[in-house]
Amino acid sequence: MRVDKFLNCVNITKKRAVSEDMCKSGVVSINDIVVKPSKDVKVGDIVAIKYLQKVVKYQVLQIPTTKTIPKTKQNEYVKELI
């Protein structure tokens, strides 16, 4: 699954266009490599998002099969790393 679509599906971003712009701006990285929106995400990858004040890292636990998942099920798909 594409990284921009993944971020939207697991409710990290509200719109796919936002996650696509974040990738194009160079603030999204997978395993410490800055990626384009079309980069595929695999189970076990570490997705990092650089915000102004902090960097938030997520570990991919599984790939969603549906277009969106409920926010309550987010922890089944990603785990926020500290």
C-alpha cells in the first residue's frame, strides 16, 4: 500500500491530499529514508513524520484491507514509538 494512502487509512492524517503533500515536502520517512507518496509500506517498517516541534514514529503492524478503519482500531495497524 502506498505511504500516502496508508497514513490516511489508519487515521494519522485526515485527508490523503494532506499526506501526499507531507511526503512531497520531505517530512515523511520510512526506515530513516525520506520517501515519495508512491513508496510502498510493508509490515515492520518504521514511518516517521517530522512536525515543527517533534518527530513522531509509527511501526506498521499490519496493512489495512479496507479504505478506512475506525479510529478505535488504529492500534491494531500502527504502534506509536517513543
